[in-house]
Amino acid sequence: MEHLEQRQKVTIMIAIMAAMLFAALNQTIIGTALPIIVADIGGMKYFNWVFTIYMLASSITAILVGKLSDTYGRKIFILTGIGIFIVASLLCGLSANIYQLIIFRAIQGLGGGMIISTSFTAIGDLFPPRERGRWQGMMGSVFGLASVFGPTFGGYIVDTWQWNWVFWVFLPFGFVAFIMIWKMFPNPEKSEKQTVDFLGAVLLTLTIIPLLLAFSWAGQNFAWSSPIIIGLFTWSVIGLAAFIVVERRAENPVIPLHLFKNSIFSISNMAGLLMGMGMFGAIMYMPFFIQGVLGISATQTGFIMMSMMLSMVLTSTIGGQLITRTGRYKIFAIAGLLIMAGGMFSMSLMSVETTVTGVVRNLVFVGLGLGLTFPVLTLTVQNAVEHQYLGVSTSASQFFRQAGGTMGVSIMGSIMNMIMGREMANVNAVNDFEEASELQDPQVLMDPNQISSLAETSEVPSAQFEQMIFSMREVLSQALNGSFLFGTFILLGAWVLILFLKEIPLRMTNQPAKKEEKISS
């Protein structure tokens, strides 16, 4: 599609970004709205599934659609994804109970996976690698903007209107994007009929589901050594082994294994997995510090977290432009991961004495580094493979990043809980706080109203009560320090990997290279 006029390309990209914004906002807006939703329809003990089921469905769909879109074209899948997402969003707003909401979120995840996978791949269809940097950066900015405004807007909706509008308010974006893509996106050229690797798709699904469930539940719902978690990991390993055997023999494998022989493909995806671990860890656990340690309200926390996303939007846009202008990209990933690691290390040094200014500074560093790195890792993968593998390589890149986020959140949560348990035992041993059983869980710090209620009802003298609260803040701070330090080493690991990334020239066209110029895989 690179032969299209520039005006038509830009119009298509506007439609694609509208679709991405539609999907991303629906994902980020629900966070602040979910407590109100659960209060209305019930099902408090199942609310985590509202997030988990979406993640599972979108991850599986994204990686499967990548290969199918290489065969049948992107248009049918992005339109199908938008259509499914629109219907599922409408149904989510009509949910009468938590079970319906979980089912409809699963359907929404199927559509979201299609949108994300085909959107990033479509950039590769429209523009050669040398021109993709600026568009990859702008797509990263769409995610950043959704992360900035989604939670705040979600809180405003549930405070002002009914919670149903959380799912309905952005439906016009979906309709507009659908119509624009339907009219402007070229139909795919007819290609030779190829077999579909159904067995490989099933085995890949049976590998991904238990793996992501294990990391989602480990340390939270079940112990890492529990039979359920061990069983899920074992199931995933067996599924992976069977998948590899089948893919080696498949005529049209869902993920061509020879791609992993390409060092650029492998290093980029492993670095993306590690970056995802650090990125999502910062996004998930920084609010624990802001609210729990510093005692700042949830609403103010949202505004503080904006500093990270706005700085990401800034460097993602600028970095993408510079990549396109200079043709260089490795230096941006090296600098970005180093800045991210520095920001994460600064987070590991925070304490109860840290000011809001200090928190914002650390978040800005993480955001600046993330914005520089985000466009690069997809671009390197796309540039390193032949155009016929564009869809499957792009979807693999997205999957590794999302899987890394799932792993990172779980591992950092386990580190936090382990340190909290140890430090609370030390605090109790020194101060003899065991009698106040209601103040043995630092998570109570996340709810100022609960602290006020306990202060009024507790039989502990006020001076001792304040000391216990302060001690719990110190315990939570130390626990989060351990999690952020782990994140630092993970990001440094990604940085080391990028040092070994081979930087090859960004191609000026999507046309197949001459045989002697093709990249060795």
C-alpha cells in the first residue's frame, strides 16, 4: 500500500489512530470506574477477572491474527475487530451482573487484540521502515494519551453520570473509525490459497492461557509453590513443546520458528518483554507509594501519574520524528532504557520523607525513557523480516511486551508482599503491636476513610496509633523499594540486550529485497 498518495495514507492513519484510541480509552477508563460498577452489580471477589479475561483474550487474538492478516490482508481483521469491540462495549454497559460483564469483556478483548495487532502492522503496509518511526511514535502517543485521560475521565463519568457511559461514551470513535477504514483502506490483493494452521493455533492458545494465568495468580491468589500454579506452568511447558513439534512440520505455521533464528527479531522481543516488566510494574505499583506511603488521595494520584504519561508522549513523538529523519534507532533504545532504569532506581530510593516533587521527577524520567524506547522495538522487528512476515512479527512484538507486563506485575507484587511480611514481623517484635490486629496489613493505608474509622474505634492510644500508622508507611515504602529495585535490574537487562542488537539500515521500500540483499535469518 506504500504506492498510495500521501493524503490517503494520512487519512487512513487518522482512522487507525481513532480505532486505537477507542480501544485504549476503553481499557484505561475502567480502572477508576470499576469500584462503582461492582458496588452496583455486585461480585467483588470476581472483579479481577474483568481485567484478566480481557488480557487473555486480547493476547491470544493478537498473536493469531498476526499470521492470518499476512495471508488474508489487514482490512478484514481491523474492521472485524472494531465491529466486535463496538458490540462488546455496548453489551458491557448493559451488564446486569459481574458474570455478564466478564463475558462481554472477554468478547471486547477479542476485538481489542485484532485492533492492536492490525493497527501496528498496517503502519508497515503503508510506509517503508525509514518512514515508520514518526508513525510508530504517534501510535505510542495514542497509548500515552489514553493512559493520561482515561482514568481521570472514568472517575468523572461515574461521579457525574451512570457507570454504563464508561463503555458507551466513546462508541462514536468506533463508528467513525469503522466507516473511514471501510472506505479508505484498500482491499487486499488476491493471493494464493494457503492452509490454516488450526492445530498450531490451538496449541499456542493452550500454551499462552496457562502461562498468563499462572503469572496473574501467583503471589496474589495462590502461592508460587501451590499445585495450581505449578500445574499451570507445567501445562504451559507441555503445550509449548507440542507447539514447536507441530510448527516444524506445518505447511503454513502460525508462527514461523525460523524467525527466532534472526538475532534482531529475538533480541528485540526479549528486550520488549523485559521493558514490559519494568513499564507495567511502575504503572501498577507507583500509585501504592503515592497513596499508601505519602497519604495522597486517589484523584490526586491520577494527576501525579500524568507526569509519566505526558513525558512519554513527548519523547515518543520527538523520538519517532528523529528516527525517520536520521535513519538511526539503536541509540534511542539505548538512551531510553538507561533513562528508564535510572528513574526506576530513583524510585527504589524513595521513603516516607520523599516529596511529591521527587515522585514527579522520578516518574518523568521513566516516562521520558519509555517514550524513546517504545517506537524502536516494533520498528526493529518489522525492519528485520521480509514483508510477508510483517503481521506475525508485529503481533509477536506486541505479545512479548504484554506478557512481560503480566510477569512483571506478578513478580514485583510477590516481592512487595514478601518484604512487607518480613518487615511487619520485625516492627511487631520491636514495638509489640500484635494486639492491634486491625493494623497488621499495610494495605489499609490505601483507604484514608478506613484509617479514620479505625482511629475512632481502636482501643489503642492515639499516640501509639499514629506510631503504628507511620511504621506501616515505612514498611510499605521498604517493600516497594524492593519491587522497584527488581524493576531496575530488569530494565538494565533489557539495556544490555540492546547493546548486542545489530543496527541495519532502515529500508526505503516495502518491495522484496534482491536475493543477495535479504537479511540472513
